[in-house]
Amino acid sequence: MVVAKTKSHFLFKVTYVDCSIETVISIPCNLFDTQFEQEKKYGEIKNSELKKASASLKKFVKINWNSIDLRGKIEFKLASQKYKYCFDEFGKFTDGVAFYENGQLFKLIKKTFPNFCT
């Protein structure tokens, strides 16, 4: 499994917000960008960490959950198809349909972005 890249940048983008931001309702994944428009921070997992990110994509485990308090999202391109998962501060992910855990990917996000929910 190889994460694709373009000439100018790798396509493993991470967008996140500070965990101290409070919301009165659970924000669905498809509204993350509009809800947190002013607060978003961006980054990419690249170079030496990209191989680890790619390997972690095989580690999503479906869980029985019904909502998460979104704090970020990842977007990546794999085999010409785009994917997006939102995540909370505890390492639970959603694609907007189901919920997952992926400890390996979450550890990589926290390592790459040390200011995320510290």
C-alpha cells in the first residue's frame, strides 16, 4: 500500500484544532471544515514518516461507537482514490459512516504534531 504524492507535495494532509475548543453539539465529519474554519491548523506527514503512515492504514479496526468529539481529520490519496477520516483526541476515527480505532496512526499524528491536544 503506497500513499500517492504529486510533484509538489505528499498527499497525506492532517488538519486539526485545539482540544480546548468547546462545541455544544457533536460535529459531523463532513462539517469539520466549516465549523472550525478560523481555528484549523494544517500539516503533512511526509518523507521518512510517510512509509509509517502508509503502513498504518491497514490498522483501522471497526468499533461499536456512535459519535466522537472531532479534533482533526486526515486526507490521503491511495491508488487514485481520495480518503478522509476525522478523529478525536483519544484516537477514534470516523469516515462519516462507521467508527474505528487506529493506535498506530494516532501515535504518528501525535508524534508529528506534538502540539496536538497537549
